[in-house]
Amino acid sequence: MKTAFFIAAAAMVAVALAVLLLPLVRQGRQSGRPRGVFAVTLLIALVLPLGTGALYLLVGTPAALNGVTAAAAAPISMQQALAELRTHLQQQPDDLQGWMLLAQTSSMLRQPAEARDAFDQVLKLAPNNAEAMVGWAENDSMTRSDHRIEGRALELLKRAVQLHPDSQRGLWLLGIGNFQRGEYREAAATWRLLQPQLEPGSNVAKAVAEQIAVADARAGGAPAAASSSAATAAPQGATLQVQVALAPALKNKLAPGDTLFVYARAENGPPMPLAVAKLDPAQLPTTVTLNDAMAMTPAFKLSSVERVFVGARISHSGQPVAQPGDLEGDAGVVAVDRKTPVKISIDKVH
């Protein structure tokens, strides 16, 4: 069918050219021009289209047109591209750039476990790749319910900063790891190494200065050289007063060893709490004040957002991650600058 189509098309073009050229040939003959010129003209008009069609059928790929149309109609998706990349890496596991691309893309798509595993493959091929060290540590912390930076993650960050002292993400994350372990002086010192690399007066520079001030304050006071700037940069912080009560119908579900968590997390963001308080359920009903000092990491705190989801959970396992049978309640999303108490009734079973 396709062959017949191309032959017919070429023939039609040849006939059309002949119809157009014949009057010109007659007029030229009447003017006394040589017959050979017109013979060549007609030969070209007839042979060129037919020859082109035949040559295309012999060496061309008409089916490729169908491929172009199909490709245009169904562009490849991100998931398809990632699937092809994974297949490629299974066949060529030594492709360093391929593993790095998979790691960075997975991290961007908020797939920390896969990103960490891909960065691990990079480190097997290039043990001194500082970018992969920082990426592994960052994504490892995102896979943990407490988002802590410790163990191998901490060691990798130390090595990355030694290899590249100007690694901004490395210095920031290493400081967070110090802060999480209560090593506030070390955290402040690490973040001070980051400060000269930041644009003075930028939002990032201000945020780092604030965290240094917090770390200095928790360490027992800022250094004399930095006390005035730290006092200026230190924020007053946000606070939310939360009143928590347990529904009477659930009181018989309390068990010895239960733990009450009252928390606030960003309305749109990671599930890591911006502030969390850990209490004994025997204190219910109770009032809790959530503030910036209760942040799990200095980078994520109440004052860093405008609205938060406020909830409470009685955990039978003692862990902050919800488990079947835990008792829960929430107040929905509220403004961080709210002045009136937030009220929560723990009235559901997870």
C-alpha cells in the first residue's frame, strides 16, 4: 500500500510538470531554439520525481514517519525516563554519571531512600566524591522519623567538609548534626565557617546568623566578638499555646508507659515536626506552649512558616511515628501568630 502510494505520488508530480512544460516547449520550438534543450527538460520533469520516489523506497524508511508521529503524540514521562535509566544502570553498573543523575533526580522528587542508595553507588565508584557524601547524609536523615544526622552520615559530612571546606550544604548539615546532639559550640563554630561564603544581608545569611545566635545562647552565651550582632539577629520566636484533653470514651484505652506527643508541622512540607513536646498522658488535660526552642533542627521551626497543622498523639510504643492503636486528635491548620489557645480533643484511634 505504501509502495503504491509513493509511485502514484511521483507519477502525479511528473504529469503535472509535463503539463506545465509542454506549452513552453512548443513556444520555444517556434522561436527556433534547439530540440535537445526541450528533450532534456522533459526528461528531467519525468525522471526526477519517479527516480526520487524509487530511491526513497529503496533506501528510505517510510515507517519512520509513523515513529515521529507516535513520539510526538506520546512524550516520555519522568517515570519512564527513570525506569530506562535504572535499566541502563543494571546493564552498566559502572556508569558514575548515570548513578549521580539517578541520585539527584530521586532527591529532587523527594524519594530519599532511592536517592541515598544511588549516592551509595556513586561512593562505591568514587569514594572521595564530596557531593555524593553530602547527598547521602542529607537523604539518610530524611528517611529517619527523627531526621537525625549521625553515624555514617556524620562521618561522611566531616570528610566532605575536609575535602571541600567551601561546601555550603556540607557545613550547614554538619552544623545541624552538631546541634541535634547538643554540641552547640561546635554547631556555632561550623556555621561561622559558612558565613563568609554567603552574600551579606541575604535571607540565607540572616537565617544562618539566627541559628548561630540560638546555638550560642544554648551553649551558655555568645562569644564577646559576636554578642552584639547575635543579640540583634536572635529572633523572639513564635509560640503557640495548645490545650489538650482526652475524650472520656477513650480513657479506658490508656496503658502504662504511654507517651503524649503534642506537635506542630508545616501546612505544606515534610512531616518532620517544627515543634514537639513529650509529656505523660496522666497530666491530661494539660496546656502546652510550643515554641522555636522545641524545633528538632534549627532549620525548621515555628517561625519559619506562617501556618501549621497542630496535633496530639498518645503513643503506646513511645515512638513519635503513628502506630495502629495510638490515640489521636488535632486542631487542623492554624496561623503561627495566633494569640488565642489552640484546643485539641484526643478522640480518635489510629
